[in-house]
Amino acid sequence: QVQLVESGGGLVQAGGSLRLSCAASGRTFGAAWFRQAPGKERHFVASASGGNTYYADFVKGRFTISRDNAKNTVYLQMNSLKPEDTAVYYCAATMKVEAGPFLREYNYWGQGTQVTVSS
């Protein structure tokens, strides 16, 4: 069983930046970030698997997902943050080599980290 621990969330002003980290207790292949705003469903943000990265349209050009396989850690660099980016951000991982934007593809989840962007 792989455990995921997120960190790096917090309060930032609009236009600012944050970097989220997700440390895994073991090796995984596919990894992704999702987010969930209050009263809303969990949505895909970005994923990295099979040497490829994918982004939701609403974060393209602002967010970057990366991973350090030696440290079993995945990062999400978030720039030009907007108030609508406010949400709990969840790290997800899978043993599948290729994984995409669907929640069902991931079987390991972190506890989430709060990101709040003030206007």
C-alpha cells in the first residue's frame, strides 16, 4: 500500500505562486493532481505518466507538473493564481504506466492540501 502526503498549500494573493509537493512512500508510475472546491466535484488538474504530461484547460500555461522519481515525489508549480483556483488539492497515483484525467484510474490518494487565493 502506497501512502501519499501532500504539502505546500496555503493562502496567497491573486497573481501569486505556490508549489505543492506529494511524497509517496513507494514507487508509482502514473501521478496526478486533482482539486475540489467547496460543494463541487473533484476535478482533474494535471497528470504525469509514461513520460507525458497533461493539463486541464483552465490551468494550461499557469501550472506545471513535475516529478523526481529518485525521491518518489510529484510537484505542482502553480503560477498566476486566481481566486477560482481556491480548492483542496489532492495528489493521486497509480501503478498503471499510462493514466489520464479520470478519478477511477488512480487507486492511491493523499489527504489533500488547502489552497486559498485571495482577491
